[in-house]
Amino acid sequence: MTRCWDGAPETVADTRFFDLRESGYTGPIDSDGNRVDDPEILAIFDRVAQATAAARATDEDEQ
């Protein structure tokens, strides 16, 4: 059985990814299927999310 959308066999990284998501984890996951816990990387993700939200708010204001 596979949980891949295309029916392909799960890799080890796929298994880790699906297991994390099914356990309720909603945070970032790296390409090896591991949760991202590095504070510097998480800070980068936060800045990108803030910039994206600001850009969307600007786009909505212009419409």
C-alpha cells in the first residue's frame, strides 16, 4: 500500500513525511521527510510568510 498520490511506492522520506502529517504535525518538513527544528531556518520561514502576507494585503488593497 502507498500513500503517494500517483500510486508510486513510498520512499523512506515519503513514509516519514506521511507519518508526520498523519500524526498532526503541520510544520515544515525537509526533503528527507524530517521535521525542521533549526531556529534559523524557522526564522527564515517566518519572514517569508510575513512578506507573503504583506504582499497579499497590498494586492487586495489595490483591487
